[in-house]
Amino acid sequence: MGVFKTITFAQHDGVDIKLDYMLPQSASSASNLPILLWFHGGGLLQGTRTCAWAHLVSAVEKYKLCLVTADYRLAPQTRMPGIMKDIKAAMDYLRSAEFLSETGNAVDQNKIIVSGGSAGGWLALLIGSGVGFEACGLTPPAKPLGVVPIYPITDIEDPFFTTKQHPVSYVKEIIPESAVAAYLDPNAPQSSGCPLTSPRMKCYPYMVQEALEQKLLLDGTKIPPGAFSIAPAIASGKFTLPPTYIIHGSQSEDVFKACKQQNIDVTFEVLDGVDHLFDMDPKYTLDEISINKHKHKNKNKNIKHVYVRPSDNITI
């Protein structure tokens, strides 16, 4: 198996923003490897590029691709416009002569697939569709070849993000403000990632508990939260997606319906009984996620995740 190499691809407001990339051991200038860019989740409040799940890492050798995991600055110290600036910079860097040289000319920069889990999947959808960039004063990056968002956020106006949960179902106790106050101070130093062992990892459940996502991402920007909602943007006909394979729950039904309204060719499947973050488990490989229907045991039998994918495969 190859090893990750780390690069600083951007510096914004004095913060170094880094990515890791891994090539197959057999990579050469004749390889023309597709690039899989992955963004971590955490509500855009927490997390790190270094937590790429096992199925992503194993895909490097299995499918002969270049895996890239990229950081972005975290909210609330960086609001949504800054985060959008960071993910655009990541896409621009992957298309640069510098990155091509860094990989020994081993990659095909016309074959970029963007993926991510949860909030990272939302970032993948924003890149793929171009939604939200204009509201942030940015030009969208050139479209990727395809998008693979895994259980993505698609709309922060959804009741999940606007209704307080005391307590959050999977936490089962109230998180005190004191546990996260240092990390939710908008005037604290900006950060482009945190270890999974950091106390900052309580920010996401606290945000859900207090229904703070819109405030933490957008306070002071004057940008409405709907500017980043995927399904309405697709349904409007002003935005479209490249071939897209979505793994998620009920919000994805809205994206699916919007795609159908715009004659985007998609197939819709429903899977029962898998949790959010299910692909952290090493037993879930890309083969299984793409092809098989799982009967994963879960205490909540009502949980459903849907797969939305183009009828034509994303060819890389």
C-alpha cells in the first residue's frame, strides 16, 4: 500500500490549509490515474482530513486511483464564504501544473471525482453543482467528472438543523455550553482541522442539540441559508450535477426528485438499517457500497438510507 504525502495547497488569513494524497505503488507518468477528492464531515465545525475511512484507502490500489483528502477551515471562526473559498482552492490546486508535477505526472486532471461524508458530502454537492459560490462572491470551480456524496447534508433549513434536541438521540445527555465554548467562540483563532480525540469533536452534537448550524456557518454574512440548499437549486434549472451517486436518507429524496424534474437520469434504491457513518466500519468496501444491499443490524429498524446514482456509470 502507498503512503500519504502532505501538501499545503492554500494559505488563507494566515492559516495553512493542507491536503494528503496517496498514489498506487505502481504509479508512473503513464498511469493517467483518476483523482478522488474527499472532504471530511463534522458539520463544518470539526474533523480532519486524516480520518479517511478504510474503504477509501483500500481503493487506491484496488481501483488504481489517486486519493486526495483535503482540509478546510472550520466554522464558526471561518464562515461559509471562507469554507467555500477553501474547497474551490482545493479543486483549483488539483488541476494545477504544480500538483501534476508533484505526482510525477501520474494523474489525469480531467478525471476528478469529488466525495465526502456528511458535511463533506454537502461540500461535494456544492462543488459538483456550483450552488452557493455566487452568494459567497466566488466563481464556481470547473465541474468534476462526477460526485459521490455519502450521507450528505443537503439543506440546513431542514427541521433537523432548526429544531433543538434535548438531548440529541445518540448522545443521551445534555452537553453543557462550557464543554464547547472555547471552540464556538467566533473570535478564537481559525483552524483547518482538529484530531478526532479533541474536545472540539463535541461541537457537532452541541450544534444539533441547540439548533445552531445556520448561526455558526452564516452569522454576520447576510447570506440566507437557502443559498446552499441543493434540491431547490437543481429544481430551479439554474444548476445541474455531473453523474452523481448519493448514499443517504430522506433528504436525498428531494435531490432525487429535483434531478428527475430536470431530466437528470438517475436510479433510486432504498437500503434499510444502516447508521450514519456506517462506512467507518472496515467491512464496508467501495465494492459493497456500490453494488450490494446490506442487511446491517440496527436497533432503529425505521432508519432508511437511499442510494441515488446515474443510470450510466461514472466512467473513470
